[in-house]
Amino acid sequence: MSDFTIEDLEGVVRARLANGDETSYTKTLADKGLDKVAEKFGEEAIETIIAAVRRASDELISETADVIFHLTVLLSLQGVAWADVMAELERRTSQSGLEEKASRKAPQ
Ligand SMILES: N=c1c2ncn([C@@H]3O[C@H](COP(=O)(O)OP(=O)(O)OP(=O)(O)O)[C@@H](O)[C@H]3O)c2ncn1[C@@H]1O[C@H](COP(=O)(O)O)[C@@H](O)[C@H]1O
């Protein structure tokens, strides 16, 4: 089990956004703007879907890592912390997903 956490990744990404130069993929991607980062995230998500439907576990791990990395860049650029996302996920633990879905249905 790796000790590397999503907060560690977020720290690396934030440092590159603040101090990175042309040798940094994070910085060069971010300099293309939020829309480009979002597009890249979408591409990686599609590659993750392809790995999943192919039942290819090694590919799935690799593509999921790409998704998480690009999502971390996207969140950081937008000033959103993973802690905010985790707090939202924690809030949701008080209710099942199906209960939440039912609560969103418009009254008949
Ligand atoms: N986890 C990652 C990570 N995952 C994926 N990638 C990069 O994401 C890119 C996406 O790959 P693709 O093949 O889809 O795209 P590409 O052809 O390289 O890019 P495009 O020309 O399509 O834009 C690759 O260049 C990968 O190296 C990452 N780049 C950086 N990190 C982390 O960020 C840290 C800082 O990296 P730098 O910013 O490069 O210093 C690294 O030490 C890692 O911890």
C-alpha cells in the first residue's frame, strides 16, 4: 500500500502551478487555460472508460491515475481543494444514493 496521498499530489500540482517553468507538464498545460485542462480531463476519462470495458486492469489503473492527476490540476486552477470534495462526499454518507436520488424527484 502506497503512502502517497491525493493531498501529496495536490501539493505537487499547486507547487508547479505557482513555481513551474517550461519543463513542467502541469504548468505548460495550465498555461493553456482551464478549458484546455477540462478537455484533457475529458479525454483521460474516455480512455478510462475504454480500459474498463476492455476489462484491462493495468490500463484501468494507469488511466485512472491520469484522470485523478488532470482532475487535481482542474480543481486547483479553480481554487477548489480535494478537502472540499471529500467534505461533500462525507456529507453524503448520511444518506444512501438512492434516497438522495428520490429526494431530487419532482413531486407528482
Ligand atoms: N501524475 C502526473 C501525471 N500523470 C499524467 N501526466 C502527464 O499527462 C500527460 C498526458 O498524456 P497524454 O499522452 O494523454 O497526452 P500528451 O500527448 O502528453 O499531451 P497532449 O499533447 O495531448 O496535450 C503526459 O505528458 C503525462 O506525463 C502527469 N504529469 C505529472 N504528474 C505529477 O505531477 C508532478 C509534476 O510534474 P511536472 O509538472 O511535469 O513537473 C509529477 O512528478 C507527477 O507527480
